[in-house]
Amino acid sequence: MCGRACQFIKPDYPALEQAVHGRVRGIADEMFFGPFQAMHRARMARPKVGAQWTGITTSLAARLLEQGKVDAVLTVVPDADDLWKPQPALITDPADMVRARGMRMGYSPLLALLEEARARGFTRLGVVGIPCQIYALRALEAELGFERLFVIGTPCSDNTTTENFHKFLALLDEDPDTITYLEFRADYKVELRYRDGRQRLIPFLSLPISDLPSDFFPMTCRTCVDYTNALADITVGYMGGEGEQWLIVRNDRGAEMLDALGDDIVLSAVGTGGKRAGAVKGFIANTALAAGGLPLRRMPDWLRPVVSWIQPRFGPKGLEFARARLEMKAAETVLHLRRAMPAKMKNMVPDHVWDIAAPYDLVAQEGERDPNEAAPRDI
């Protein structure tokens, strides 16, 4: 079923947005982030031990179970032999959501457990997933026959195999097996934590991205058209959070889940600052010159600490940071497909990606866009 519902065949976001949210995305910020009712900066009032941030995602799911709104939550937990490897799981006890805390890296056949859920008689499900999983879920939702779904989405960055991720960790530290936590943060740094309690921050510009093989990220991830999980009921991520989490409440089900946390969650207004255009243009130029799909042009070592100091102080922040990442991702999609799989562009690149990329002169060439699609919209 997922073979015909995959978003990398011919995604139809307008149809699914209409089915899930009752309307398609509008212009302005909805063009970037998908339909939404509200956005917040957020943190749990009492952070959860072992959480990637403060535990919002697992708390939302646990509350669904506590209140009897779902029979089970479909999510991922760590593999028994590898804490980084995701393993699909159906959780029925709210206390067991502790197993799902933290980030996993790798591929996981999450939706395969929908068959088990139906076999066990579950009719109401909570689902926690990344965008490509949630797209397939929504494409199949009507024929799956579940009474009700509550979908908690996390934004996705480029994924890779768990084995590749271990190689990446080995480039970051001489003893990678002691690393227990990795997070890309909105202050242009990656945070590492270790078994002995140490913490280490690495500026984005000091990451060994140029040392990764050309096939480290699959073409699907390099051409993802839904970073923000637009078909979830609520998205929980970091890009617009300025050091806290960023919540995108997309519909009434999302609002219902957030309301259920009550005073356990602390909400504040999202902010924005800085200018994104220069950073995005530089990224596009580098990607266009890339060999094998990864930006390989190295910055001189003496310049890295200077730019790393400048970025968090004068670079885009909050929603402007999130817009920048979405524009970069739209540009990656166009440039990588145009180079590697031009015949697929007409089917794989939705309208909203062309609209996001248009201000940077990345417009459809002959044969790259369905002539029946809408003209570009001013965002």
C-alpha cells in the first residue's frame, strides 16, 4: 500500500491538506509551513528526563493514552542493540512513552505496524512520525478504516541509514560510542551529550559535512518537499523556536491535543529576526556547484570561527531561520532533481516548492512543471 502512497511518486498536497485540515495552505507563512491555526514557542514546565528537548512530543502522546482518546500510539523506540536505530512500536501504556524519548536516526517501517494495530482491534490511534511517513498515512487514511487518528508530526532533516550515522559520529569524536545525544539547534550549533554527563557544542560550519560520501543522504531526502510535516495535526520541532520548541497547531485535533497538556506546558509568542536572503543565496550557489549532491566547497579554517561568531548574532532567527531552511530545502529539491532525475520533476515537485524557490530565480524550465498546475503565487 505504501508503494503507491509514497510522496516521492506524485505528491498531491492540496488534496490531502483539504482532506486533513479542511482547506489548502494559504500564502505568506502558510506557503512555507503548511496550514496552521496557531504557532507557539513552547517547553514543558517540568522537563522530562531523557527527552530530546523537554518532552513535548511524548507528553502529547502519553496524554492521549491517559485520557482514553486512543487505544495505542504508533511511534519508534530504540532498537535493543543500538540506541540510535529506530524500531517501530505500538505503545498502549502511557508510562511506556518514556521509551520513545530522544532522537533516532535511520529508516524505520513505521506504518507496517498498522496491520498489527488492526489485527489487535485498535480503532483509535495516535501516530508520531516524520513527514514521509505521515504523507503515506494520510494518503491511505480513508481506506485504512480507523475510527480516529491523532497525528503528531516532527519536522525532518535529511535522514540516512543508522550505519551511516555511526560513521558521522565517528567523525565528530574519537570515542563515538560514548555519545548519547545529538541535536541541531537554532543557534547554529550542534549539541552533543555523553554518557559521563559532558556536553559539547560544535558550530555548524565546523561539522565534517564535506568529508561525507556523496551517497550519505539518499536522493529522496535531498529532494524532500515537506520539511515541516504539513499533514500532521500538530507539528513539534525546533526551527522557529529560538532555543525552545516550535509548535505548529494545524487543526482542531492539534488544538485538542495541546489543550490537554494544560499548565504542564509553557507557551509564548514566536519571534523572528535577521535577514535570510544572503544566507539562502550562498547556500544555493554552493549547492549548484556541488559534486554528487553535497556542498563540498570548504570555507578556509581561519574564517570558520569568525562566521560562527557572526551567525547566531546577525543571522536569521526564529521564523526567519525557519523560512531560510525551507527556502534552502526548496532549492535543493529543484537543483538535485534537475541534475539527477529531470524526468521526475513534473511529478515530484509540488506547487508550493516552486513558489518558495521562485524569489531566487529557480523557476520551472520546459517540461519541469505540469502545464495544468496553477501559476506561481506571490508569497
